[in-house]
Amino acid sequence: MQNVIFHLVLTNQCNKRCEYCDLNFSNNYISENNIERFIHYINKNYYKYWEIRINFFWWEPLLKFDSILKILNKIQAVNIKYSIWTNGILLTQDIYEVLNTYNVEINYSIDTETYFSLLDQKYIDVTANNFNINFIVNPNTIDLSEFVFQSIYDRGVKNINILPIYATIHWDHTTLIKLNIFIVNVSKYENISLYGLSYYEKPTSDIEFLLETNWNIYQDIHTHLWFLKQYESVPKNIRDEIEKESYIWTIKDIEKKLIELQFCKLQKLYKMSLDIAKKLWFQINFMLIDKILKKLK
């Protein structure tokens, strides 16, 4: 038996258009039929896994809270954990209380433009172990970063992840110096962690699957390249290989894929995707940013 993670993409829409976001947007939403199919699969097969994590993921999943609620209410497995990644703007008190009832881990992303939402949401227990802030640090607003960090820390947030922008906005010499100062200043606080590019350099120990809005299912390769605006610039033969190696036809084929999965093959897929990601996102400053972030370790 093994652990498995299902990343559920409920929509390709978002209620924000952040300048640094590199996702493609569309009006795709997962259908109720596919939600029911997923619930049926979990209820029928949960005993085959040691632990299941369902992750409501990418774009803004709270736009489909009705689907989230249906999954929480209907899945009967006891060996299951839930998590959600959200910009938090739609996190009303009623929604928060539902997520809290099911012990859903909340990964709340903020930047210098959206942090005030968290300050206003007094009903959120920001000290809970299953509540995390992902603080997105942008070179264009780096001057505000320390003020925003202090604001959310003073709010009582216990777990804060620092995520510098890599893919879409350039860090110049001046902003790198400011990032270094910011990291030095926040490193004195407890429970601060980071996500640099080096975070993506090896597979996780769990088996991960990605379920798209159109019900395409993939063996997840962690970088989710096909969602990115830059993905079309990848040579077609490389795109074809990635998709061929990771694509699963139906949810019923997941068990077959688990049996066939070879770790060396998965490592090859990760390396290929990471090499592409570095080319798509390449800045000479990547190494410098990672070096700065290591001050937190």
C-alpha cells in the first residue's frame, strides 16, 4: 500500500489577474458528472491506499465551492486528508467553517495587493497548524514586502512560506539586493520556510495524479507545464513525449498505472520537465535567488 495525491483542477478561471501569473485562463469548469465519477472511484477504492490526499488546486478552486462541498459531504473514506490552494478573497466565514469542519489544510496565497483580505477575515484561526500563508514576493513591489510580512505576522499567522516570483518578472541587481535584505530580516522569525526553484528538482515520495476540468488524467510531474502560457514554445516532440509518458486515459486506469510505474521512469520525466521549466523561465538570477533563500535554511 502507498500514499496517493489527487490534484483536482475544478476550474480554469480565477477572480484575480495577477501580473506575475503564467497560467492560461478559460471558461472551463469541471462537470457535476465528473465530480460524481471521482467520488465513486474514491469510495470504491480508498482501502487500496495507505493515505489519500485530495488537493483542490490551481486557478481559484473556491469558484467551484459547490463541487468542493459535494466531495467533502459524499466521500466516505477515513484515510483521507484535504487541502486547498486559494487567494482567499472568496473565503467567507461560512466557507471557512465548512473547510474547518473537515480539517481541510488551507494554503492561502497573498501578495502586496491582496494581503488586506486576510487582515479583515477575523474569523480565520491563523494560528492553526493546517493554515499556511504563501507570501508571493514580486520584484516590482519588493519595497512593500517587509511591511506586508510584518502585517500578517502581527495578525498571528504561524506558518509562512516565502515564494519569490521566478517565471514571469525579471529580478535586476537592485531588486535582488532588496530581496536579500528582506530575507535576512525575516529569517529571525520562527516557522518561516521557502519555495525556491531547487524545490522542484526531485520527485516527491508519494504518487500524484492530476485531474483536469475536462477529465484528462495525468501522472503528475510536479511542474504542470501544460498549464503555462509559455508551454506552446516547447518543441512539439518534447511536449508529445511528456504527455505520452504522463497521460492516463481514465480514472479506472490509475491502478494499472500504479502497477506499471517505475521509479526510474518517473525520475526521467521529472528531469525532462524541470529542464524545460528552466528554459521557459530562465533568468541568470535563478541561482542567485536560490542562494539568497538558503539563508532561511
